[in-house]
Amino acid sequence: MADSLRWLIEPVGLKVETFASAAQFLASYRAGRPGCLVLDVRMPAMSGLTLQEELIARGIALPIIFITGHGGVQTAVRALQKGAIDFVEKPFDDQRMLDLVQRAIALDVERRREVAAHADAAARYASLSAREREVLDQLIEGRTNKEIARVLGLSAKTVETYRANVMAKMAAATLPHLVKAVLDMRRAAPGRA
């Protein structure tokens, strides 16, 4: 099956690596490696579902496509609930499999872009002074400079200076951009900011 998938996928210009077992994959996995996994539900020693659970436990978020010759609704539901992007029964349509792999890789690229954007926003947020964070929190609450000045006991001019510093440090062109970046960051890492 692994060889068949390689012969199907490589001609469209994608690099394919195959592994004899889940343990072999885990031993060779390098953090940050992009791609997707095509897993059989039944594999030697560790099932595809068990590997999926192990990947979740390790914080590895590669998109997974499950294939099986013994598909059951409960197994498919379990895999999909844990984040698999699809569950395909053998024999499968070659074009459908290629489309799924392409979709999984696009999903992985998008997830990695989002993670990088959140990490960048978190690093920028960490560069803010305590007072800049207070001003930022007030901005996110929708307060005007005058309201922030009153709440924090500052002059409106001082708030304008802090606001400009926050905008620059957070690389935000507009207030809505700033608010979205911070709210996205907070959703991605609750309790961090």
C-alpha cells in the first residue's frame, strides 16, 4: 500500500516518505517538518488511531488522512473527531486521494502560517512595557484616548504617545488590525496575554 501511494503521489511533484511502522515514523519525525500523513487504520504494532492519539499527545498537528479496508462508522467518527481530515475506504479513487493530499498539505501550510503569525504577535506583545499593555487593554475595550487617560490617570497626550508606541511595536497599521492580532493571539494561547 505504501508503495502504491508513493507511485500515485510522487508524479505530481510531492516528496513522499514511507515508514514500515508508526514507531519508525515517530523515531524519524523532526519537529516543524511540513506535510501530511496518510495512515492505515490497521498497522503493525501501533494502529493508525493510536498513532493519531500519540501525535496529539506530543503536540504534532500534521493533517491526517485515514485509509482502511475495514471501515466502520464508529472508527471513522473517532478519527474525524480527533482531527483527521478524511477517512477513505479501500479501494479508493486515485484522483480523490490526490485531491485529499493536496488539501491536507494546503491545510498544513495555512496552520503553520497562523502559528508563525501568532508567535510573531506574542513576541511583539512581550516587547510592550507594562503601561503600553494597560493602554492596549483599554484600546481593545474600545475606549477613546480621553477615556483611557481618565481611567489610567494620564494626560491624553501621554496616551497618544503610548498608543503610537503600541501600534509601532505590534506592527499594526490600523486599530482594527491591532485588535484582531491581539485577540487572535489570545485565542491561540489563552492566558499568555
